[in-house]
Amino acid sequence: QVQLVESGGGLVQPGGSLRLSCAASGNIFSINDMGWYRQAPGKQRELVAITSGDNTNYSDSVKGRFTISRDNAKKTVYLQMNSLKPEDTAVYYCHVNVLPFGSSFRRGYWGQGTQVTVSS
């Protein structure tokens, strides 16, 4: 089994910054993609940013404001969010694609979600 623990959400004023973290632990041989998604009330979950290590992609709405990074030794992915806007308000979820020990098949796992609220 794999556990993902997210932290770093909260309330911030427009123009402010937050840094999200997501640490993976458990039965992990290797991690491929690590990403962040978000879901606002009444909307579908959407991709924010994803990194495979070699490649990184961002949604158009966050390009130039958010930065995704990872620490492979710590099995942790980060999302630095700058110049936050009210429309960034959502529950943010991390997702990792894991190859477990003793398996030939990768599996995806979700974090529990962390609330980010941008409001004055």
C-alpha cells in the first residue's frame, strides 16, 4: 500500500503565495509521474501541473505563477503557488504513479486533498 500526505494549504490574500507538499511512503519501488490537480466547488477535477522528472507541464491558467518540483530522495512533490487569484480557490490533490516492489504494473494514488482559499 502507498500513502500520500499533503500539507501546506490555507487561506491567503490575492497576490499571496503558498507552497504545497505531498510526501509518498509505503510499498514504492519507483515513482514516475507526480502531479497536482484541483477541484473547485461545482467543477470537475482538473490538472494543475505534472512532472515526470524530465518533462513538466502546466495548465494554461497557472503558467508563470505556479512551479512544480520534486525531491526523489524524499519521494515528495511540491507546488509553489505565487500571485494567487480568487479563481485558484479549490481543494488541491496530489497524484503519483507508482511501481510497487514485486510488481510489473504501475498504479496511481491520490492524496487526501488540501484546501486552498484565496480571498481578501
